[in-house]
Amino acid sequence: MSTAPVFHIDSAAFNADPYPALKSMRAKTPVAFVPELGATLFTKRQDIFTQEKMVDVFSSDQPGGLMTVLMGENLMRKDGDKHQAERKAIFPAVSPRTVRDVWLEQFAAAAERVLDDLAPKGQGDLVTDYALPVSAEALRVITGLTNMSNSEIDRTSQGMIDGISNYLGDPKVEANCRDCTASIDRHIDEMIPGLQETPDTSLLSVQMQAGLSDTQTRANVKLAISGGQNEPRDAIAGTIWALLAHPDQLQLVLDGQIEWLQAFEEYARWTSPIGMSPRRVAQDYTYNGINFATDERVFFMYGSANRDEDVFDNPDEFDLSRDVGPSIAFGAGPHFCAGAWASRALISQVALPRAFARLKNLRLSQGAEPKPVGWAFRGLTGLACEWDA
């Protein structure tokens, strides 16, 4: 372990709400070893912003890491030329131009289909009834796995997310994760012949066209599903919740004074759907008097960085007027989220404006107290709402 000061957490309380403990760490021990997580945590925004770029020290290559073991070695677990080569191979599927010219229209059509069914009901859970299917429909077309159902996209995504954050080693969680990755492999097997015959701009297809190995291709599709479903799902539902809980700020958006994109970006800062990113120490290293030993584990805590008091005024407040430029909700270094353009388009141009346009007088159900959970990945488990049918 590093020579960083030791900071103990209550694991259950940290999962329910990590922000009080992270605030204490930032103030007292901004780089701290947390025995309950078996890792040294970086909690300050500037430390993360600078150190994440030092891939020769803090490497994404983690042969024994949960993601690599359970999902395969995807591009997020590679550094340098290997990472850039795979990032270049997938770019045609997720570039700003492809998002604009190919995916955006399909995102909008899918959201309208979901709302056609949902709007007449007058009530529902906007996590399961709206955010989940809208996110899943987008992911089906981007990945090329149009043979997967929305529910299976969501199940496999959540199963992998649970698996790669299973730092307590629950065997049931691992078994479920392996079942989910096996399901994705079966769906990939079904789609390959058709895409060999008729290539397209989907993630599966562009990797095949670029000549990536079958192992690389499958690992990157699994990566896309693990992050491309639950994070947009959680951001869509979470931003709706935040706006409904802050009606004065919602009105600024509805009046056109604040853009939907700003609302999403502020939510992603305030309650980061991606709470952290793990790294392996690749060589002995000293930072601010703290010694790190080769092969130990480090967590860059994005959720903490996005509430750093040295960067954001009143960081615990949801405030659409703030400058979100310093936020690192999508990462800060060479592993900046490759799907960021698609996520921003889906959430800010499609999911949010259409929900408030079609679900008239949208409001939280009485007695409902939605709360996000999780620290590595954070989102609502439910969002009970009503509207005028």
C-alpha cells in the first residue's frame, strides 16, 4: 500500500452517499488509503487532472483488474499506442458527424415511440419507463446489437457494472456478470454474418472493418454496453429529478434562458454517474511526499473532483448558473469518454426536451423521495412521477 494517510469509511454509508466522506478526505487527507476499498483515493480535482495524464505511472493496463477479468481487455484498459489505435478504430461509430448525421434522428424516433406509449398513462417510474428504454434503444443501434431487447441491454449493462465494482468479492455478483457477458457474446455471434455481408456505422461493424481481432471487438462492445446504458439512463432520470426538485431552475430552462445541455452538464457534475476510474501503479512513484509502490491500486474519484471547493463555489448545490467547464464528469486524460458526443446528444437534444414537452405538467409523485445510490457508479433506483394525460 502507499504511504498515504489511512481513512476509514463505512461501506454501506459510502454507497448510500459518498459525498460527506469525500468532503472530509478533501479537507484532511486529499490523497488517502481506504482499507475498505483496498485502494488509494485521489479526491482533489487538480490532482486528478494532472496525475490521470501520467499513464506511465498510473496505468489503465490492469491484467488482474475486475473489468479485464470479467469483460476482456478493452480499449479503456490500454495505454499509449494500443489505446489510440483502438480509439481510432471505433471513432467512425461515435464521431460528432456520425452522431449528427446517423444516430440523432434514430434517437429521436425511439424517444417518441417510448413517449407515445407512456404519455397517456399519466404516471410512471421515469427510470424504468422512460430513461431505461430510451438509453437502450440508442445503444442497440450504436453497438449494432439490434437483436438485443431493451431489457436485456439494461440487464447486461447493470450486471457488468455491478461486477466491475464488486470490490468486496461477492461470488453471486461475479456469476451474474459472467452470465451477462455470455449473453452479449451470443448476440454478437448472431449479428456478425449480416454485418460481414452489409457493413454499417455501428460499433461492431466499424471494428470488423478496421481489422480488430474478435477478442478486441467483443471487449469493446461490452465496454460500450456497460457504460453506454446505465450512465445515460442514470443521467436522464437524474437530471429530470434535479430539475423537478428545483422548479425555479427548471423554469429557466423552459423559458429558454438555460440550455438543456447546461442542465445535463450540471447534473453530471453534481451527482457524477461515473464516480471514479481505477488505475494500476506501473512504477514506484512519489507525489506530494506520498510513496506509491508498483502494482498497487489507485482510484481517481471524479465525483469528489466535481465537488471540489477550490474549484466550484457551493459545490453541493445544484446550480444551473455555474460554469461547468472545470467538471471532469467524462474524465480528464487520454481516456476521456469516447461516447461523450453521443451521450450529450441523446440526453440534451432528445431525452430531456421531449420528456418535458410530451409529459405535460410533469411532477414528482407525492411522498416519493428519490435518492441516488452508489459511489463508483451513481444513479436513481426509481423516479415516481405524474403528469397530465
